[in-house]
Amino acid sequence: MDEACNLAREAIKVGHKYGSERITTNVRLLRNELPRKSVAVTEFDEALSALYSQEER
């Protein structure tokens, strides 16, 4: 679980950097499949949130 979340965090950064809708969509689909309560998933959620918060600035 930890490694999947680490890879997904890296993938969303790359997808966001290059504007790849395919990557960001796939990472979001993965997130929907992950359990709601785990340390790795919470860290992944925080990384997603931070990435999109930066975009709004």
C-alpha cells in the first residue's frame, strides 16, 4: 500500500507538470479504489490537496 501511494504521488506530480489528463485521471481512479483509513492514503490525500492548492494560487 505504501509503495502504491508513493508511486501515485510521483505520477500525479508528473501528470500535473505536463498537463496530462490521462495520468491525473488514472491517479484519481486509483485513489477511489484505496481504503479510506491508512497512513499512506492520508499522506497521498494531503499531497493531492497540496498540489491543487498550489494551482489555485
